[in-house]
Amino acid sequence: MKINERLQALHSLTKLLQDKTPLSHLLQSAPNLTPLIQEICFGVCRHYYHLQAIADQLVKKRPKELDVWVSLLIGLYQLHYLRIPDYAVVKETVALLAQIKKPWAKGLVNAVLRTFCREQEQILAAINDTPTFLYNHPEWFIARLRQDWPNNWQAILQENDAHPPMSLRVNAKQCTAADYLNRLQEAGVDARLAEHAPQGIELITPCDVHDLPGFASGEVSVQDGAAQLAASLLALKPGLRVLDACCAPGGKTCHILESEPKLAACVALDVDHKRLKRVSENLARLQLEATLLQGDGVHPQAWWDGIPFDRILLDAPCSATGVIRRHPDIKLLRSEADITAATRIQHDLLHALWPLLAPGGILVYATCSVMPEENEQQIASFIASQKDCVFAAKDYAWGESTGHGWQILPGNNHMDGFFYSVLIKT
């Protein structure tokens, strides 16, 4: 039986908005996922506030039923961004209403979409200067960026709506980035070396991972260049005990082991046993070994063996506001209350894990956020509370110094938005 791709996209987007379920989770569990389903789901999330502004211009009042509203946005997305023939979009979108048992809405959706087809230029001109359409982000988020990044906020919003590059991390145990780049070029894949990640490569055009030479045998992994900087900041060397807290899905754990194969121990900790399975799968593909532990970093007494760690990577739970270009549903899922909740968890993790670090040891704090309260302010507060904690001030060729760390903004050197701080225990 033929898959109704638009109906499946409708179900996923409605569930996202209704239950606040991340799009990645919904698509992973979706049966018969197709490129069109992914395109519609990611596209509607990426351009949600554009589409909302258009729809509001066309209806006197939004329909109360969420699935009818989402149907309308799916139709507008196809008309405005995919350039699918008008008659096909209108026909298929109106047909969705019967599938979801809302036949009464057929007239509304048909009229709205046909009006947009006829009067597209005038409608877009009428809303072109409205903040929602112009900036395509929630108002609270725009206000926070204007306050925190007065010189960069517009560039951040623009990068959030761009399509990110597909970045690779070459397994240093098997070959160099330069050698792997040559293999890609011989295979006709257009790519370049990453500017700041020594083992990083950026593909000019994304491809299926299984088309990458040596992917199955662990020669290469997909990882953004900013995320690849964590391993070098740990200053790894043989014989060290390393803890990767909040490790799932395991990209940084694997990079640690690729960078220094002679560690005394590498403990990968995560609170979610399902996500630990993903870590295990990544380790197996790359032929690497680590000690996997399910546990909460806030309560180390439940899992720690009492032996101090020489290095701790705390890739802290955060708002993920630095990776919106990869996960556009973050625009729809996050609220100001989520930022506050994230800062509490980060505070608790820092204070719980610091006693596990050996004197002279290094803790690298990382987030994929652009919010200062999760980054600079969090670290400044922590250092002030710890007499044996020193910030390792150093100049790097990447990022922007904030006084207590380095902030990479989305799109800087083609990288995702990330924050790093290196703390030393005296």
C-alpha cells in the first residue's frame, strides 16, 4: 500500500507541537520514512514563524483544532518553499482533512491555499516587515539575543535558518584527515579540511553515511567541527582516568579514545539507558572500548568507585540554542522556563562532579548553547564558589573569549554554536 507521506508528516508535526516531542525522536520511530516526509517536517519547523505569519494574514481566526492548523502550514510550506505545482498541493492538502476526519475544514483550507496561490506577492509584501516574518523566531528568543548579543543577534538568527554543512571526524587511529580527504576526492566527493578541527572534514554536499568510504569499518564518523574541539581541550595523555559525563550519543567519548588509545580508564556516564545503547553501538563500529555506566551525574555516590578522575568532560544538558540550524524544532520546543531549568541542572552537575576530579586535573565544561546564563555566567558563579578552581585562560584561533570561556556562535567557521570552559583543580 502506498504511503501517504503528507499524512505521516502531519501526524509527526502535530505530535511535536502537542506533546513537545523532539522531531528526531518522532522520525526515528516513524515507519517508512521518506525524503519528502523529512523535508516537510524539517521545513515546517525551520520556517514555522514565516508560515504562521502568512497563515495569520489569510485567516480571520486560527482553527482551534491543531491538526487543521498544521495541515494549513504544510500546504503553505509546499507552495512557498518547495514549488510543487499549485493544483497538486491544494488537492493533496485538502484530502488530508478527510484522512483526519475533519471534512468540515476542507472549505477553509481550500480557500486559504487558493488565495495564497493567487495573491502571493501582495500577501508577502504586507507582512514582510513584521518581526515574526522578518526574523522567523519566537519573540522571547529574539529579545534575549538582542540583549545578550547586540552586535551579533541578526547574524545568529540568519544562521539558525541556514542549512548546516555535513561535517566528519576522521578516526586518528586509522588515518589522517588529509589522507581521508584524498580518498573522498578520488571517489568524486567534493570536500575540504575543517579549519580548526584537526581530524575534521566538511562535505560540500551532504550524502548518506553508508556512501562514505570506510564508514562501516570505523574510519570516519559524523560530528560537527565545534563538537570535535572538546577532545583537544582535555589535554589527554597516556595513563589518565577520564570521565565523560552526560556522554550520549557517544561522539565525544569515541573521539577521546581515538585521540589517546592508552588511557588508564575511560568512563562514559549517562542517565538514560536507551541512549547508552547508542553509545555502545558507536563504540562497536569504531572498535573502541569504554566503561559504560548508567547513572545521574548529580548523584555520583550511586555509581562512582571513589577513584578520582584526571580529566572530566561535562557536556552539560542545555537549551541547545546553538544548534537550531540542525534541529529547527528547538524554536518550537524551547521556552524561557527551559533556560532556567537547564541552568539549575548545570549548576548541580558542576558542584557534584568537581569533587571527583583529582588535584591538578582538568574539567572541560561544554554546551551547545548561546545563552550566557548557561555559559559564561554559570562558570563565573562556579569559580567564585570554589577555592580550588582556576579558569585556564588561553587564546584560541576559534570562538570569542567571554572572560570565563570561549563562545562559538552558529556559523562561525562553518561550525555549530558551542561554549567551552577549561577549569583546573589546584
